[in-house]
Amino acid sequence: MKAVVQRVLEASVTVNGERVSQIGPGLLVLLGVGKGDTEADVTWMAEKLATLRIFEDAAGKMNLSLEDTSRQLIVVSQFTLYGDARRGRRPSFTDAMEPAGAKALYERVCDTLRARGLTVGTGIFAADMKVALVNDGPVTLLLESPGAASAAPPTAGR
């Protein structure tokens, strides 16, 4: 799994002119599911998102997690994180998991985060979504579950 994680002051997702999710301070997560991702990747990603210490404490240091602060996030499915644009001009999405499997694992990540007591907003899987955010910091991180990193093709010789 791959994720773009942004610390936000606010974020929202709109589909067909209707706001489907909205949060105040928390995280906006764009989540991609790749071929070969498993329940182990779900567990790793949910744990990392819930406990990643990227919120400031009283001393101004990034020392607090989502579980320590607002407990709010929006998770948006984003198969294009598996786009490979190293060759040609059109990205290839062959490393993304097929939609039915990707939707199931995406929903498992959201459910696992909810089970931790977090408020989880979502988009609508495979919909044309408009995502709005105010990045706080800005703080933006890229995460890859161990399964995603080991499944990546070697780059030597390319």
C-alpha cells in the first residue's frame, strides 16, 4: 500500500456537488492499494496512520499522533499512486490492484482505523471526487507498507 499523508487544518471531499466528508484539524490520506497487498499491509498502514507522530506538542515539536490529538482523518482511495510514468508519456497502472480487491482492502483500512476510536471520513470508491484541503505546515509524507516496498521492481539498469 502507498499513502500520501497530509496534516491538515481542514479537508473535505465532494462528489457530484455533494459534500460526502469533512473534517477540521487532522489528516487527509490518499491511499493506493497495489497488487499483492494483504491484510498485513492493512494492519501496518492503519497502525502507522493512527500513531505517526506529526502533530506538535506544547513545545512545538512533532511529537503527537492522531490518537493523541483530533482523532479525525479522511481516507480517499487513490489508485493513481501506483501510476508508473518512468517510460513514455502515459502512466501505466498495472501495479494497482484490481478494483474489487482494492475496495475491500481500502475499506478494511478505514474499518481498522474506526476500531481504534478514530473518526474516519471517506470519499466514494471509484467516483470522480473533488478533494479540498488546507495543509498545515505544510506537512506531507509518503508511506509505503513493507509489502509495497518489497513488491516494487528494481530500478538498477533503467
